[in-house]
Amino acid sequence: MTQKTETTEVSPVEAFIEEAKTELAGVQRKAREIGLLVEQSQGEVDKLVQRNTAAAGELHQLQAHFDTVPREDIKASYEKAMDTQQRLFTMRGQLEKLQADQTHLKDFAVFAERTIGLLEGGAKPLASGPATAATTIGIEEIIEAQEDERRKISRLIHDGPAQALANFILQIEIALRLFTVDQEQARQELTALKASANATFANVRDFIFDLRPMMLDDLGLVPTVRRYIDAYKDKTGLAVTVVVTGSERRIESHREVLIFRAVQSLLGNIRDHAQATQAKVSLDMDAGQIRVSVEDNGRGFDREAVMAEAAPERGLKHLAKRIEQIGGSLEVESSASGGTRIAFAIPLE
């Protein structure tokens, strides 16, 4: 008698669920590995911050006794300080990259878990609020935002440091040719080159600050905003006042970054479009939320037209979307005669 063996066919949905579970386990494993790297990198950054502070103190002591300290010691101290700053800048960049990768993996893991739950018929309802708002961002939107930042950085480097370096090479060639013909003219060219190098160095420092101000990690939001506005006033000549109320303190890093970028963007709009003579930045650090307002006495705009613009990756519409994604809200008041006031609130929990 022949026995029949029953085989159970696996449906495409079941196969996909198993494949998704395997992928999810791999993503979770990678997230844990990156988490360990984040902890190690953060520890290294903390050590370098301490070394940088010590090196800055040593340079300050050298400046107080500059005429009596041997040249070799001065050179060694400056080289040590520059090496520490360079390593700190590199490690911070590595840490930010790891943190971004960690966030993306966690968001993908949440998305995969919900997908598996839906397919298995046991999906949980999506909780509302800022804790889960970040998981609703699509992968395409994240990639587009990253590419937009890369395009902006590439353009800034091309128009700034890259162009300056090309001019340096040209000035050096001119000076070298003049040395055998007119040494006085060559000396003038080198003097002009030194002035250009100093100006470029200042521009590079501003460029680095705009990309990622290191003091935002070291000192927090309020000191960084004050420092940025001081530089902003020097460059634009615009009278800007800063008012801080409530309990000044450190908050979550991603909220500090978002608030700083928002203030930076709004002040940039005032500089480029408002034709204002005065501006005011207010930060109210309440117990449960932070309220920020930026206002000016310049030319207003049509709020509805700006918020409905076709390029959501830039401007107020993009800023409002980012604030809403973490549970906040943005308000815009603008008129042709009364200037503009833009205020937003971000919850801290």
C-alpha cells in the first residue's frame, strides 16, 4: 500500500513575511552594532573636547608670555592645537554620520515591524504624537533632503574655498615670476596674498560654523544663537536683538539643531528679502516646550502664496513640515506695512 505525503505550499505572502522577518533581524543587528560605534565615537569626541579645551588654555598662556617662550615651544603648541581641532572636527563628522545611519535603521525597523504586523493581520494602530512622527517620513524624502544638502555644500565650496585656492595659485605664480624682475612688486603680491589667505580663513571658519557649529554640541542652543546673531549683525549691519526667557538649559540634540537651523533660515530670509532695518529673536524656554519667534520691520509677503509654493524642500513650507513632524506648530504673520513675525513652538517631551 502506497502512503501519500501531504505537502503544504507556502503562499507568496507567507514567503514575503518570512523574508521580511529575516531582513528585520539583520537591520536590528546592524542598528545594535552602530549603537556601539556611536557610544565609542561619542566617548572619543568627549575626550577630544577636553583636549581641545586644554590646548586652548595652553595657547592663551603662550599669548600672555609670547616674548619669553622659545619659538620651538610656540610652534609645538600651535601644531598640537591644530591637530586636536582637526581630529575633533573629523570625529564629530563621523559621529553625526553614525547617528544618522542609526536613526534611518531604527525608522526602517519600525516600518518593517508594522508591515509584518499588517500582513499577519495583527497590526497595531499607529500612535500619535512626536514620539512616532519621525517614522512617518518616507525614505524618498530623506534621500532628497540629503541630496539637497549635498548640492548646497558643493555649491558653497565651489564658490568659496575652491575659488580662493585657485586665486592663491595664480598670485603665487605671479610673485615667483616677479622675484627675478621686481622684488618690491613681488613683496606687494605676497602681502596681498597674505591678506587674501586671512580673509579666506575667516570665510572657511564661517562656512564650517554654518554647516555645523561645534559650540552647539559643546555649549547648547542659546550661546550658539547669540554667537550666530553677533556674526550676522557684523556682516549685514542689521540691528538684531535677542531675548531669552525661561530656564536656559540643554535639550535634546536634534531639537537644538532644528531650532538653530530655523532661526538661521529665518534670519537669512530677512537678509535676502525683507529690506528690514531691525529684527528681534525671542526664545522662551518653558518647562514643556520651547517657543521661538523671529520678527522684522521690513517688507512683508503674501502668506498663502508662500506656504503654497511648489518647492516644498525650501522655505517656510519645508520648515513648517519639519516642525510638525516632531509635534510642533508654526505661525506666520506678515503685512506690507507691518513687517513679518514668524513663531513656532516645539514640545520637549
